[in-house]
Amino acid sequence: MSSSAPRSCVIGYPAKHSRSPKIHGYWLDRHGIEGHYGIEEISPEGFADFVSKLSEHGYVGANVTMPHKEAALRLSTPDQRAKSVGVSNTLWFDKAGTLNSTNTDVEGFIGALDANAPGWDKKSTSAVVLGAGGAAKAVVYGLLERGLKEIHVVNRTIEKAQAFREAFGSAVHPVAWSDLPALMKGATLLANSTSLGMYGQPALEIDISKMADGAVVSDIVYVPLKTDLLASAEARGFATSNGLDMLLHQAVRGFELWFGTRPKVTQELFDMVAADIVGG
Ligand code: NAP
């Protein structure tokens, strides 16, 4: 590889478990791009210094994962998505040398819905979002960006759902778990952004049988690939969008920013990363 080949990486602590090198490595290979995507395990104490020398380390940008996403926002020039969600996960230098950042979980969630349920936003003006954690912020912001008028945020800790209304405005309606059954009647779009249903976590107990015909159900949990929620949505003939689709779609923008080509999320890529997840 020539010394001028673009290089990017994922910065985390820990970072070795990241699947991003597999995803970007696959696209570099498929597009015949001479570039590299590596892993940088950097402690919280060393993160600011590492980012200030990102270019000297030879990088055109980077992904940022736990626990550095808030710091990445502070140490860069964030776009509106990153500012609204409160964290950045993708850094890149523009032509003037400014270090910019964005939050690609927003387009990951929306991109997966577009791919799996084309036209979903024409059929739904409202959504039910389960969860009010970090991932839920990206989900709610993405839905608002796409013009949904009413978003019911259902969370165990109701104060966190109320904080979403303060942050995102009056289209957000905080809802207690006990009121979820009433909300499901006739619902057209449901997104699980809690960790419920993930391996090692409690089950997500929800009855989706009263949702509208042709409803769309998304689950951002990706271990397992097919959660119980998605299995029961499929059994009812609803369109579904899974967490691995979101993970892959969120990677598209970073690759485009660093390597100059917009890559596609293909079945082959999905199967390759899915095999890695199933295999642990
Ligand atoms: P987080 O900030 O810790 O939020 C966790 C959410 O789950 C909160 O709303 C929390 O409710 C709720 N929750 C957890 N345990 C619960 C329980 N026993 N009963 C009821 N609610 C419970 O985590 P996060 O970063 O948002 O991640 C959430 C999930 O999304 C994880 O499974 C993560 O792997 C997944 N994720 C996927 C992608 C992707 O690309 N597919 C991206 C990001 C995250 P409280 O507020 O009441 O605690």
C-alpha cells in the first residue's frame, strides 16, 4: 500500500471487539480501493491528545465508539445531527483541515427502514419508540428529521422520556410502560431501542397483535439477529428492520467521507457480519 493511501480507524476503549474493520475492509476490497481501516485502543485520558494528532497519525478520519462519543463531539465541529443527539461517532477532515463530526446512527436507523420498508414514512405520521437511552436519541431524531408528526417515547424511567420532549419538542410524547398496550392499537410504526430482548437481557414483553395492517417493526438490538419482537412481527406479515441492518447502514457515510465512494449494504456483507455475530 502506498503511503498516500487513505487510512481510517475505530477509536475505542476497549475497541478490539469492533466489527467496523470487517465492514470497511469488505468495502475497500470490493471497490478495489487502496486504503486501510484499523483499530486504535485509546484510554479516556489519551483521547483528546490522540484526536488532536489524528492527521499526524496518518488518518483522514475515524469512527469513535465507547467511551469517547461525547468527547468526540466536544473536540470537533459537529453537524446538526451530532449536536441534537449529543454524541459524535464519525470524524473526518474537510479540505480546509477542519475536523468535523456527525452521528451516523441516525442515518443507520433511517437507512435500514428505507431498505426494508420502502415508503414507510408515507404510511406513518406517528411512531412508538421504546427506550430513552443513547440509541433512542438517534432514532427519535431520525424520525423527526423525516417529518413524523407524533412520536410516543415509552420508557421505564419516565423522566428520561420527558427529557426527550424538552430536547426534541412537542412532537415527542412521553409514555409510561403501563400505557403501552393502549398505544399499540392501530400503531403503524414501532421501534425498539431499549436493550430488552438482547442476549443476556430481560425479554421484551409486548403484544403487537393490535397494530395496524401493514405495520412496520424495527428492532435495533442485533444480538440475536432475529429478536422475538421481529419474529412475531414477521409472523404477522409486518415489514421488519433489524439491528444489523442499522449497524451496516450507519457505516456507509463514514466510508464515503474517508474513501470517496458511497458503498452499498449487500446481502453478502450482511451474511458475512451475521456469521461473525452468530459465531460470537
Ligand atoms: P442505554 O443508553 O443504556 O439505554 C438503554 C435503554 O433500555 C433505556 O431506555 C433503558 O430504560 C432501557 N432498559 C434497559 N433495561 C431495561 C429493563 N429491564 N426494563 C425496561 N427498560 C430497560 O443503551 P443504548 O446505547 O441506548 O442501547 C440500547 C440498545 O441498542 C442496545 O441493545 C444496543 O446494543 C443497541 N444499539 C444498536 C445499534 C445498532 O446499530 N443496531 C446502535 C446503538 C445501540 P431506563 O432509561 O429506564 O434505564
